[in-house]
Amino acid sequence: MTSKDQKPTKKPTTNTEASSNTNSKKVSSLTRQPKTRSKKYLEAKKKIKQDKLYPPEEAIKLAQSTSLSKFDGKIEAHIVTLHQPGKIGEISFPHIKTADKKIIIADNSVIKDIKNNKIDFDILIATPAFMPKLLPLARILGPKGLMPNPKNGTLTDKPESTIKKLAAAKTIIKTEKKASIIHIVIGQVSQKSKEIVKNLQELIKTIQPSKIKKLAICATMGPSIKVKIEK
């Protein structure tokens, strides 16, 4: 075999080169390209002063006016707190629109409807005194999760006040899994700004102003607005 016929020998990869290639791939996979924003987004962002802390009322109105969604978007609050990561508590916002649930109190007419397979309610409340009449219907109500019981508060001596309590919109306030940052919806873009302000004030009160490091709000599709917190 002549020297011309000989195939070139592949140069072996050294440990240093292999390590370098591996690191390059890691860096490449971890490097994220900056997010490309639309012209409308950039125009909306120009309305906001990035170095300003806006009063809640002004911030809410600005978030509504800079919403870019064609649908009725949400107004969100993003908060950096001094709390440890996890659940912080629960809140009943004074003005949050939630899906309506039909809650009724068990009586003889309700029992008749259930026997006729007419179940047009989401939650059934009963008193301990009335419970014996419902027990024969456990095979119908049980599988649907509608049987009153003390654990979820639907078996009670005060059915009227329980209805009010269950009808209230309750939201769990919790941080990210590994960071003390909260992301929570405080209203809709179409809502009155005064209502969203009251929701935000209730949220700040529940978390505690002294426990909040940073607070910003935005529409679902809109730029972020920094909010001033009175401590």
C-alpha cells in the first residue's frame, strides 16, 4: 500500500479537550437568548418609569391600561417576602370573581329531589338533627362527594352562617417551592380599579408590610410596575 492509499489517522481526543467540549455544551445549554418583545409591549413599557415606586391606585390603573391581551386578562401581584418558602396563609379577597357554586341546606324537599335523581347543587349542608334522614341516601351522595360531614364543615348547627363562609372566595397564599416569592392574582383587567386596590391592600395586610421586600404588579400580558408599600 502506498502512502497515498493510507487513510489519515484520527487524532485521539485528550481528557482536557473532552472536558472542554463537555463544558462548552453545558454553557451552551444553560445560556438563554434574551426574550424578544413585541412592538406593542415595548410601547406599553415606555409608559412606565422603571425607577419609580407607584402608589397602589396609580399602579393598578397603569397595569390595566398597559394590558395587551385581547381577552379579559388578570391583574397579578409578584412579591418578594421575608417569609420562609411555603404556605403563608389564606385570604378572602373582598372583590374576587369566582365561579358561582350552588350551596343548599338539606330539607324534606331536597331529599325528594335526590330520590328522583335531581341533584342541581354543588354543596349540601345539613344539621346533626336532620342527618338521620340523609343517611339512606349515602349511596347516592357519597360517590359524588356531596354527603355532609363535620370534616369539611358541611355538618353544622349553624347552616346559614356556614353558607356565607363557604361562599366566600378563599385563596391560599404561598411562595415558590425554593424561593420566598409569591405570585398571585388580585383581579381582572375589566374590574373597577378601586376594587383591585382593595384586594391589593388586603393582600399586603395579610402578608404584613414589614415582611415585604419588593412588590410589583402587571397584567397577564403587560409590563411590570413597581409598587410603593407604606410600612
